[in-house]
Amino acid sequence: MVKVVKFGGSSLASAEQFVKVANIIHEQDSRRYVVPSAPGKRFSDDIKVTDMLYSCYDKAAKSKNFDEEFKAIKERYYGIIEGLGMTLSLEDEFETIKASFKARAGRDYAASRGEYLNGKVLAAYLGYEFVDPAEMIFFDENGAFNAKKTAETVKERLKDIERAVIPGFYGSCENDTIKTFSRGGSDITGSIIAAGVNADLYENWTDVSGFLIADPRVIKDPMPITTITYKELRELSYMGAGVLHEDAIFPVRKAGIPINIKNTNDPTAQGTMIVESTCVKPRFTITGIAGKKGFTVVNIEKDMMNAELGFGRRVLEVFEKNKVSFEHMPSGIDTMSVIVNQAEFEPCEQEVLAGLHRNVSPDSIDIETDLALIAIVGRGMKSQRGTAGRIFAALAHSHINVKMIDQGSSELNIIVGVADSDYEQAIKAIYEIFVIHQL
Ligand code: ASP
């Protein structure tokens, strides 16, 4: 059995956390490939090393003195090294990094050093080989991830290496410059490595015991999700359930490798298994609820709209031209509504309205703001009578007006739109009916 284990920033923020990580790795011989993040926060108002590197580099790029910021970064690593009783020196590395900062090696290069250095420390501590992802994770000339070349190279590079530490978050471009994924991107590295070595399992170790059915900021102590499918997770992560980077599921999903979200601070907790498909019956009809506030609805009305060929295309063309993506598009006979992200829409609102008038000559356009979207997701909903009925009954009993309804054709999710001000109450009502009442 081969496992790829990725540890997030808080799992590697201090010497104490490193000890926990090493114990977890040594506990199972199969944990052969380790992907670390940069040291994260040790306490709530601490600063992540990645953020320290960004601000340090910003100073360097403005030709300002960055000695103090650089020293603080060094101290984070030496704090870990000394705390572990190691004798490792990173002086040469720090010299190179400092010189590269002065030579303006780029913000991505700067940020990537957080993972790079943490990888060096962890490899030395575990006695594992260090493999630089710059040699095997590639981006093309436009900065897009080159999945094919990466997959081939990772496979080749790691095939004879028994155990390795591979820093997360970055790779390299055609011209050898360093490029990072977006924030939280070490999750993607872990997934790429898992696919590359044909792992049996990708364990993603973080500071929570997996996904919860609902946002703990809205629901007190929500129940955990023990098993979720990739599809369900897509529906939930899209709405903002941020334990795992959204793009991290693609490499492993393609290869049929499950992901297990685990908690470094509570390693015996089961965590959440993310799988392609499962016969494990979900405990509740719904697997999870997630939502987001801050949407705007553009309602377009025109008599005989339904008979006008190409109407929808011409409407969407206006949004596309203004680079506003749409979330949903419910329609009636003579009305069509386009739901968009308010922050994205606001700056070009008037251009969109003018464009719509030009393109489809509507009878009227009306804009409604402050809409929240809530996704109720679950493989258990398929072919079950009454799920939608129960959702709407629960909302009605809570005096919540439903402004929009959308059921995905997979029967995996129902999305409801409510006023931003009803958002929390709506989630509570849905959680209560599907989880509390089913306990
Ligand atoms: N260190 C990077 C960040 O803070 C990447 C990661 O931790 O996954 O975003």
C-alpha cells in the first residue's frame, strides 16, 4: 500500500507540530510520500510564513531594506530546527534566497520558499529524500498548469524513490521561473503526487477532523461528514466549504484515488473520506449544506420572449462581454433572471444594462440585490420522495420567503435563493429538519 500524505501549514507551524507529524508518518510504513505546506499560524493572530514572504518580497521589489522581515522568517525556521534538537543549517539557502529577492526573482518565487524550506527541514528530520517540485510540476507559457507533462515527469522522477518529501504549492514554467498555484495550493500538489505514484490513498492532514454537514459559524457543533463523493463535494465546495482547495480533487479523481481528510491534532478521528462512488448509505438524506451571500438578480422581462430565437444567447453574450460569469438562470415564459455575484457585477452594472437594451430590447429590467444561495446536497436525495417538500416546509415554518429554486438534473442538489438577512435562519431550519429530526 502506498499513501501520499499532505500536511497543511498549521500542522507544521512549530517544532511541537513537527513531532506530531513525524509520529503520524512513522506509524504507517505506507506513508511514503510527504507534501508539506509552509509553516502556518501557531496561534490565531500569528502570521503565516507565506504571508511574511510576500510582504518581505514586496519591500525587496521596491528596493527597500528588508533585513528585519527576512530575519523574522529565518527565526521561524530556526525556532523549529532548534525545537527539534536538530543541527541543520539553512544559511546557504537563506543567502541564495536573499540574493534572489534582491535580483527580483518574483513574488511566486518568494512565496514558494516557504514550502521549499519547510520541505528541507522535514526531509532532514524524517530522513527522507528531498525532491524539488520545480523539477516535475510544470506550467505552460501562459501560466496554466501542464497536467500531461507533469504527470509523466512525476511518475518517472519518483519511480525509484522509496520515500520522499516534496514541497507543496509550486512548480516551474518553461523558462525555469518558479510559479505557484493559488493560495492553499499544496493540496493540489498532494493530489498530483498521489496520482503520479499511483497511490492507494491521498491523506490530507489539516487542523479539523474533515468536513462538517454545515458551517460551524452558523450551526453549533454540526455533525461530521464521514463519506462524501467527489460530485457532492464539488457542489459544496463551489458554494464555499473551504477545507480542501477546489482544484485538488481533479488529479486523484481521474485516477480513482480516494482522499481522506484527517486531523493532525486528533489523528484517531475518522475524518472525511472523499470517494468516487460508494455503497455506504448516508446517515442523513442530505450530505451537506453550504451557501454564500452577496448575489444579485437581473430580471429581464419581455412579452413573447419565449418565441424569440436566440434570446438567451444574446442575454448571456452581454454578461460574457463584461466578464461577469453567471451562477444560475431561472426563467419563466416572458421573464428571464440572471443571478450573478454582486461584487463582480457592480463595477460594470450600467454597461450590462445598456448592453441588454441594445441586444434584446426588453420591456423592463429590474435588479434585486442581497440574495443568498444555499445548496442542499446529498446522494441520498436521488429518487427520494418529499425532499424538496421538506425543505420548503421547513423554510415556510421559519417565515422565510424563497426567491429562487433550482434542482440540478443529477438530483444531487437543490439550490434555494433567500434574502441575505434570512441566510443563517434558513440554514438552521434545513439542518434541523434533516439532521436533528433524524438523529
Ligand atoms: N502556503 C501556501 C498558502 O498559505 C500554500 C498552502 O499552504 O497550501 O496559501
